[in-house]
Amino acid sequence: MIVRAYKKDDLDTMIEIWNEVVEEGVAFPQEDLLDGKTGADFFASQTYSAVAEDENNHDIYGLYILHPNNVGRCGHICNASYAVCSTSRGQRIGEKLVLDSLHQARKHMFQILQFNAVVESNIYARRLYEKLGFISLGIIPGGFRMKDGHYENICPYYYVL
């Protein structure tokens, strides 16, 4: 498995994986699905968009986006989102994506990577972030509305690059 910058040919699979996570309604704050046009615009608008590709069959199993978390005096802080297709979770693809995003964040001159809204019940993501040295900033009660309408706590994290 390699992580590399996305190419136009990857967009259909990227949109499919992104939309799967959005439809699950338990991790991403977005509610609107991407289509060919909005997906192409969305991934192109990021500071960096990458995919996890199987070196043997060239299938795409995951992706991430990296972009500023804010502007101006806070523009040195970036944010990232990660998505792995449901049939490939548990194979350490997410870890490869996060590690690559740290490298790319440094390369793009960011100083801190911050996650604004990690859902408290997303224990796999939280364990990974903590294993990699991310620091939890605490809990925001009821900060995320789940797909079924109930609210769960979110746990912001940061990593000094």
C-alpha cells in the first residue's frame, strides 16, 4: 500500500469512499454527498489530497485531505480528514494516511495539525491519534449530531509538527 497525491483518474473512487463515510453519519460533519463536479472541485481545492493505493492492483482503499484550519494569524494550523472504504478498515490504511498527512503538513509549512471534531465514540481513530502522539484537548459535550439525530461528544486533538 502506498500513499500518493491523487490524480484525476482517482476521483470516482475517492467520491465513492468519501460519500460512504458521509452517509454513515458517524464521523464527518458533512451531510451533502459529492458528485462528479462537486467532488472534483472539493478535492482540487485542498492544500493536498492523497489516496492509499494498492501497489499490485492499483485499487484505491482510502484518502485524506489537508487544508488550513483557519486563516491569517491562525493559518499555520492545518486540518485533515481521513476516509477508508468500509471493506478495508482494520488493515492500518488509516495509519498510513495519517503518517503521510503529517509529512505533507510539514512540507506545506504548517506548524500544527488540529482535528476539530473527532467523535468520542470513534475509538479506533482516537487510539490511532494517541498512539501517534496527538494530544487531546478535552471534550466538547454534544458537539456532533449523529445520523440518527442524537448528539455525541467530540474530542479535539492537535499535533505539533
